[in-house]
Amino acid sequence: QVQLVESGGGLVQAGGSLRLSCAASGRIFRGYSMGWFRQAPGKEREFVSAITRSGGSTYASDSVKGRFTISRDNAKNTVYLQMNSLKPEDTAIYYCAAQVQYGRPYDYWGQGTQVTVSS
């Protein structure tokens, strides 16, 4: 079992930056690929970014590529999402998730953190 707790959300003006953190506890953090997802009001949850166990490979959706950067610190059991050049359409609840096996559905989810970008 893995417990995930997100933090770092808040209100920011368009063009600003935020860094989200997701702290993991429980089983060995480095054994999981990690991802960030988001869900805006009235919309389905969507993939934002992911990182492999070692951090050697990362993936990002087209909507955030070049603006958001995912990283992880396995010594601190934490994954980060650096968000730059934020836009109002980035407003959503952001969730981190842990994946036991690549290609399978994510196994564990955090409770989410709200990000609001004002225009």
C-alpha cells in the first residue's frame, strides 16, 4: 500500500509558476512509476505528465509540454511538478498517482490539490 499526499496548489495569475509536490509513504517509492493528472470542473480527468522509476524518462501531454516539468527525488520519496507559464485553462484539481507496472492502470492516488489560474 502507498499513501500519496499532494501539496503546493493555490491561486496564481496567468503567466505565473507553481511547484506541486507529492509525498509518498508506505512501500518502496522507487518501485513505482509516478504520474500527474488533473481534472477541471465538468471535464474528465486527463493525463498531465509521468516519470519512470529511476527518473530517466519523462512524458508530458501536448497541452503542458514545454511549460511543466516532472521530477522525482527517490531519497525523499517525493515527485514534483514544476508548472511555468500557467494559463487559466490549467485550472484544475491536480492528482498524483503511483503505477506498479508500466502500461497498467495507476494503482494508488492522492487526494488532489487545487490549482487556480486567474486571467
